[in-house]
Amino acid sequence: IQLGVFHPFCRVHSSGDHGDQEPWSFDKEVTDIVREFIELRYQLLPYLYTMFWRYTRDNIPMLKSLAYYDQEDPQTHFRTDEFIFGEQILVCPVQEPNVKGRRMYIPRGKWYNYWSGELLEGGMEKWVAADIDRIPIFVKEGAIIPKYPVQQYVGEKEIEELTLDIYYKAGIENSTVYEDAQEGYDYTKGYFSLRNIKLNGKENELIIQQFKDGTYITPYEQFRINLLGLPFKIKAIEVDNVQVPLQEIKPNGDNTILVSKDFTELHIIGS
């Protein structure tokens, strides 16, 4: 399941006399763990949808070997059991029983541990702790990962807000979110929403700019933005050059903020 949830077609599959494979065929602990991984896939549906759009437009595969991702690095050429999911997520499934972690190669650049938030320098092999309930997942610094709420099936819930997990980077990084009606061919007539989002991180500030294209109007009106890895405490926030009182957009007093989906520039100022 650690491998399947990151593949285009997610299923537990085998053939012949293999015995029961359903999660509930095992104990409650396994069922709960599998549920968490499947829920992660459902949360990542807008990221997955964007990857498929990029594939249909540019023929860029949604799963990339490390050699495809960085062919100039000879250390990537023989890594066969880890891969890049989309453009910004590194996955290294654990496929051996009864282990507490594994060695894996972290590609060049800096990567956040998805579970702990630890920022690692790439370009080297590392031991990564990974119990049965933790898949080794890393997110490229500067990435902006769109998420839906957990659903039991596609379309179960009306999407009232889109979550954006924003991973701080000292520098510039670009991300894309593509959405449409998810059926029919109106997207070929411009009925889609394409958001190109530019992140520019500095010592005491973070600037996020959004460039929009297409005529599709998404059903939600706001973004829930999770700011991860900030090296400073937030002092002020400006939305389209207007300073906004922190209590109006920070619902939990932490690094989560709520902003209109139509913002052009979000300026996070630190101290």
C-alpha cells in the first residue's frame, strides 16, 4: 500500500492463490494505518490532478525515477525503489517486513521530512526512520502542495476551501495548481483554472504571488494556507498591498492563515 497510494491507479493487487488482501483482513492496527495512507491520497487529489494535466499537455510522467529527475547526478542512476511523485514530492516505500527504517538517497537540493518537518540537505544517502505507520516522504523546499479534505470517495464533499501547504525556501520556487469541472471537454475551450504560484523567500519575509489563467470558477472561495518551515515569527501580513489584522486571517494563532482565492500577492513579514 505504501507504493500503491502514489501510483496512477491505486489498488492492492495480486493474482493466484494469494489469500485475503483487504486491510480489514489483518488486525486493527494495520487497518488504521492503511486508512491513514489512503486518506493521504485523497487529500492529494488536486496535486494528482495537476500532475495528470501536465502529463496530457507536456508528456511529463507523474512518476519519475531519480535518474529522470536529476540525470546529471550519477548517484541517481541506480536508485530503483524510490521516485519523485509529481514535481515536488520524494517517496521511498518500505517493502521489507519488520524493519524500522531504511537507507535512501536524498536528491540534490533541500527537502522537508513530510512527517517531522525536518529540513535535510540532499545530494547524499541517509538512514531514514520509518516504522510501519510512516512512509518515507519528503517535500522539496519551496513547494506549494494543494490538498482537499479527507473524503471516502471522489465527490463526497463539496470543496469549501483549498488547503495549500507552503514549504519555506530562501529563494524562488514555482508551483502550479490546475482545476476544471473534472468531466467533459469544456477545458479545451478555456473552461479551466490554472494557478501559477511563485514563492520568494527571504531572511525575514515570504512573498507569494499568484498568476491565474482560464475561465473556470472553483466552488470554494478561500485558501487555507499552512506555512511550514518559517525561520521567523510572523509580525504582519499584507494581502495585495493592504495590511490585514492578524486576528482576521489567523484562525488558530499559528502559521495557518485564511485568504481569498483571488489574491494577487501575499506578503508575510517576520521579526
